[in-house]
Amino acid sequence: MIENGQKTTEYLQFAQARYGGLANDYARYIERKQLCDVSLWKKFVKVFVDRSDIADDGWRCEYWGKMMRGACMTYAYTQSQELYKVLTAATEGLLKTQDDCGRISGYDVEHEFRGWDVWGRKYVLVGLEYFYEICRDGVLKERILKAMRRQADYITEKIGEGKGKIRITDTSEWWGGVNSCTVLEPMIQLYKLTGEEKYKEFAEYIITTGGCRDGNLIECVKAGKMPHEFPEVKAYETMSFFEGLLAYYEISGEKEYLEIVEKFAEAVNSSDITIIGCSGCTHELFDNSAEKQTEYSETIMQETCVTVTWMRLCARLWENTFDAKYIDRIEKSALNAFYGSINTRELQCYSFEKKALTPALPFDSYSPLYNNVRGRGVGGFKEFPEGGNYGCCACIGAAGTALYPLYAFVMREDALYANFYMQGEMTAVTLGGQTVRLECETQTASGEITLRVYTESPVRFKLALRVPEWSESAEVSVCGEKSSVQSGYMIVDKMWRDGDEIKIDLPIEMRAIYKNGKTAFTFGALVLARDEGKEEGDICEEFVPEHNGENLVYTVEKPEKGEQLRITLACKDNKKVRFTDYASCGKNWATSRNRVSVWLNAR
């Protein structure tokens, strides 16, 4: 909605929900194992007391804000009072570290504006802004806002064009300064909170730089370049910059910026997103991953930070367009690459820096695709002076475990969007103030979904039912009236009454995908894989699947603990091949048979 050149906030509400299943289990596991760990928050705060990043131009300064964002999103889902108390204490602890200049930084004044300093200050603003949104203490909110303004004011006074100022793209030696330019997004959020023009003007200054000293990223998109053709190809930071550009559209209403971010996202999706919904088959870099993904690689690949940032960018694009394709993309990333990264067995990870195993972190950093193992490195590994270590992927992960259940059911204006049909129940309040409760029953293997509406009195609203892109012959029955539907949203606009029932049939079949002489298999949104730990023999041996006409011959079996799906595929010569969902594969990387493969030698 645009008024007087300004985009105003629409009525957008995440449903209050109690879900079952994997998404709920993972969100609460991370809440318990990581986010409520008081000692961890204290360690993150101490970075700003000791200025720990001076010695190695480090990025420990990102940890507090990055994890706070995910923690606040988790609180929005779970409503845990224990978590709220922990986050309140962590925020109060951080506020005490602000120096006389207004800085909250892992670098002192003598060493500031280099390395990852601005990146860290960006995450301080991000974390404080997210906690500000959930904070129930008016006095504390005032302190937070004051601290954010002082933090931002120091940045705007020192960085920019003009005498005595340093250009934003010169504040880091890394990646053409793209990392520093991502401060764009929290600056715009601060403008939304305060209305102070200087924050908007600073954001506009960053946009004029194009986000990179080695070449204008915005102009690259306009020229039709693919992300791996950009002057800098660090996937996570580049996507974060374009998220900031999307935030600018939200305050300006200038559609050009929305169109640029949409074009960028389409380029990423077509050239650099793999079958499991991540990017970067060379470390965490854009590298035409959509094509390279079938290759064997000895290097680390597909960083969890990239997965979560892609999910976040898609979520924000959805909020601005309500195009179901962005929800499809979140689903693919979450159920495959991201859920595969959650270290449910709490195994040690190998550190390249230490050349040794290090204590378990809640998230693994890299996702293999062809005949390789998990647990091969700790993304963003840094040690603390007092002992212990942490990493970037471990900090960002909570935003992913919270995002998926949060976006399952969303009320926007007079429409309730059903995005992910998660088992459980949810409650939303319509724009007119009436409470609606929905119950959802989902059969993962068959694609059969039942929704029931409960309301004290008849209420009119639109129910937007997502039909996933992988569904070719979906059928929806509303109160007994059947319709065949295409992918996208089916909008049902009616007066809903207590007990109304919707049945959704999304037929699912195992499918083969061929690329570069290899074959991968999917089942709906799930990517399937072979896991050495779940079968005998060579998982990369050749096999020839049996077909019944055009359809593969297979049996859906009962999944074991931690699995979303288990399938036996019939093959020639009486062979049988076991598949499970990719996210459950390779999790026990401490064993000798620990290799996993999505791309297979099947004919």
C-alpha cells in the first residue's frame, strides 16, 4: 500500500500455532539447546567488552545480533517465557557495552572501519531491532531505541561522501565492501522506527555505491548478468545487500527497486540454486551452482548461511508480492538443505583452522550433493580468548528453524494464506477483529490434507490455499464442492462457518531428474538421497530403475526416527535401492560409512 509516496505497513500477522512434526521439533530443539544457553549469550556480549576482533580483523561481532534475530523469530513462534527472559538479559548485557561515542563494536576506535567492523555493527542493529519488536518493557524499549540511534549516528557521521569521511565500500578489505553495505537494511528499519530522514538519506547514499567498490551490483542486475558473473560473488553478503534494497522499496514505494530485487532473485534461482535449495558449490560463492551441482568436489560447498539468507530473501519478496513461487522456494530449501544441516546427533565438526575436531555446534555448515560427507568444516569459525569457539552458520540457523513454521499460516488484510500444511492447529485474527481457528491434518506420503475451520460466529474472509509447483493434478474440495486447481494460490472467498471443511489432494509421485549424465530423484518437495549408513554396498554404483509405463516402480515404507520419507525403488536384475529424504541422510558422519549422494549413476 502506497500513500503520499510512502509504503505503509499492511495488516500482516503470523498465526499463533501449535504444530507437530519435524518443523516444530527442530524449532524447539534449537530453542532449548542453543537459544536459552545463558553462558553463550554472555560470551557473545564479552566480544564487545574485550574488542576481541582487533587481533585478527574478525567477525565475532556478528554472533550476538545474528543469533538474536533468530531467537526473536523463535519467540514469535513458541512464545516461551523462559526464552524471553534470556533474551532480555542478553540485550541488557549488550547495552552496557556501548562506549561514550555510542559505538557497540568488536573493534576499538583506533582499529575501526576495517575487516568486519561495519558488518558486526550492522548485526548489532539487526539484533536490537528484532528484540525491540517483541519487547514488552516500555522503559527498556526506550533504552534500546536510544542505543540504536547512537550506534547509527556514529556510523553516519564517519562514513559517506565528503571531507573527513570514509566511503562505505572502503570500510572492509573483504568482498569489495559488500559486507559493509549490508548495513542498508537495518538503517532503513531504523528510519521506519524513528522517521528521521538522515537514516533514509544514508541508505540512499549506500544505494548510489551499488553495494560494491569493484562494480555496481544494481547495474549488474539491470544488465542481465548472472550472480556468478558479478564483480564479487560472495552469495550470503550479496543476497543481504539486495534484501536491503527491497527494504528501501518498502519505504519509498519506488517499484523499480522491487523489480530489481525480483530480477536478481530470478537470476539466483535459475543459475545458482541447486536441487536441495542452496547455492555455492565452491565454498559459499555464486559459481553457476545449478550447473556445477552434479560434480564431485573435494571442497566444502553450499553453506548454511546461504540457505537461510535465501529463505529470508524469498520470505521478504513474498511479503511484498504474495507470489506463491517464493513459498515454493522456501519449502525446497527448508525441507532439504536446511533441515539437513541441523546437527541432531550433536557430533563434533572438523575445523580447517584447528585441523582437528571441535565441540559440537547445533548446525552443520556445508551440504554435500555427490558422494561426500557432512561435518567437513565450521563456517565462520572463530575462537574466543577465554576459550571455546563458534561459527556463523550456528548463529544464523535459528532464523531458519523459526521462519518455516512462522510462514505456514499468515493473515494479510482480509486473506489467510495457507502456505505450509503443517500438522496441528493455528489461530488468527481477521482485520475485522474476529478470531479464526484452523486444524490441519497432513498425510506426507499421500499428499492428502484436511483443514477444518472453527469460529464462534460466521465470518467472511479469503482463504488462500497454496498448490505447490510440484503438484500437477491437485484437487480441492470446499464443503463438498470439488475443483481441479493449478499451482499457485486458490482463493476461496466465502462466509465461513464453524466446522467447515476443506480437503486438498496433492498427488505425489517419485520422479527422476536428469542432468549432466547423472540422475536425482524427488518426491514432492523432498529430494531423495542414498546414505551409506542406511544400506550396504556402493551408493554410487550404476542401476537401472524399473518403470511401469512412464512411472517409476517403488514402495513407500514406514520412515524411521528422524526421517521424513523412506522409499524402496525397484530396479532391473531384481535389485532394490533404498532412498530416504536428503535432510535425514549423512547425519551420523562420525561413522566409517558416512557418505551421502543425491546425484546418482542411474540410467
